[in-house]
Amino acid sequence: MPHDPALLYIRELPGGGYVTIEGQPATEGAPYHAVLAVERRSDPDRRAGHEPPVVVETEAATQDEVLDRLVAIANSNVNVAAALLRWTAARLSAGAAESADAPGPSGTADTNDSAVGGEAGRRPPPPPGGDAA
């Protein structure tokens, strides 16, 4: 039976929030598994009910090996920000792929080619008495 992950590292972020590394052996004899999560909310009340996003996962033979990999990211604000950007881009990409495959209001796949009221791609009329730029 798997155990709860152990908190291996925590660091407060400038402006609020924190970064953590948690890890555990996946199973007996399996590689050590660890995750780096970033809590961006500075207000503890806003954190309730929301798990911080796991932005990096890794496995290695030992706890020291996963810590070496993840602490290099967790100790650097630039590396944490880059990991968050990659995580966000992956989520947006996955969401866009799901949205493109989902049926739209007409029952066909939504290609996001229309705006509210079907006005996408239409230029506004020129001002009265003026030329269109």
C-alpha cells in the first residue's frame, strides 16, 4: 500500500506562495518518484480546496538523485517561472485540443473561428465622412 508522499523541500516565493518537492518510492524496488509543485496564491484562505499545480515530475534510483534534479529548479525563481510557463502552455494546448474536438453549438467541432455574434473577421465601417485606414 503506497504511503503519503514525504515533504522533502519547501521554499517561500517572493510576493507570496511557495514551491515544494514531495517524493516517495512508487513501490518496493521501483524508482523513487518526486514532484515539484508551485503554490502561487499568497493568501492562505484562497488556497483552500485547490491543490498547487505539479509542474515537474521525475524518477530516479534514489531520493538524493530526484532532489538533485528538482532542487536545481526549486532554488531558482527563473527556473520555477519557466516550469510554470511550460505547465500552463501544456494545459492550454491540451484544452485547445479538447475544445477543437468537442461539438460546438451546431453539433460540429468548434474551430474557434467565430466571435460573439458571428462578427469575427469583419472590419468596422469607416467613420462618417472619412476613409477607412
